[in-house]
Amino acid sequence: MSHPFRRKLSNCVLPLALAAAIGVPAHRAVAQDVLDAKSALHLRNEYAADLDTVHVKIMALANAIPADKYSWRPAAGVRSISEALMHVASEWFYYVPGSVGGKPPADFGVPRETMPALEKIITKAEVLAQLNKSWTHSKAVLAAADASTLTGKYKPWGLTLDQSAFSMSGDLHEHLGQLITYARSVGVKPPWSK
């Protein structure tokens, strides 16, 4: 008889290994059961805590990078530091609230127009202001999300909370890694590293 932990582990690892072998995204490899309200509340809170950790680090980098380096980009056609930071702000305004069925601020405008326009903000003071404004909105929407409404698939993408949380959290961690690399490339050590 196998150990209970090994059975649970094999129930997760086998679908993920199979998914990797055939190229299916990992978050779709595990059966998508509908969450109950208690599980949704727990997942929402863990998701919010993870995003808060990413937020703290992105803000630390945004503050540590000198203003004259905000226009630096690793190559032509690649986002500059300010563009990468404003891309994160646009996700905090639009995608993070959407990941729990919320909306961007009332004055956000049409996403296809507003999101590219945000990336044109280039001064450090304006970038920091937009990062703070977008995070404040995102955090408020996450905190107000009623767990009982997060138990199935919801608009705008027809995803469950777990799919949305993994997708957005993964994307924002990717941008954090990008910004760490950018910071080190311009001689800035991430403030939290030793």
C-alpha cells in the first residue's frame, strides 16, 4: 500500500507531466472543480497576499532606480524601464481586478486605448504615482471581492478563480523578474537582496 502523500503527489504530478509532454498549460492540466465559498475565500486571500509581495518588490525597484535610467531599454523594440513599470500599472488597473470579476476604475477608459497610453508615461514621479494609484485600486477590488461570487467561472474570460490567480500571479512575477534584470543592468541592486 502506498503512502497517502505519494498518492496525492502522483495525482498532481502525473497530469502535470502529461500536460508538459503534450504542451498543455499546467493550470489546465488539473481537473477544474468548482470551488466552494470557503475555498474561494482562502484562495482569494492567498492570491492577494502573493500580489502584495510582488507589489512591495516592484515598488522598491521603482523607487531605487534613478530617474535618468527610466528610459533605459535592453534593446530596440523592447520595453524601457518606465514602459515595463507602466505595463505593470495597467495590469493592476485592469487585469487584476478582472481576475476576480471586478472592473477598472470608472475613469480608466477603453482598455485598448488606455493601456498603451499608460506606457507613454515616462517620468519617475508620474510612474510612481500611477503605480500607487493602480495598486490602491487593485487591492481594494481584491479585498471587496465576495468569495461566494468566485465559486464558478466568471467574466470577462470565463475562468475560475484558481485559473485567474495563477495566470495573473505568474505574469506579474515574470514582470518582477524582468524589472530585477533591468535594475541590475543599470547598476541597481534590488533593495531586499544581500
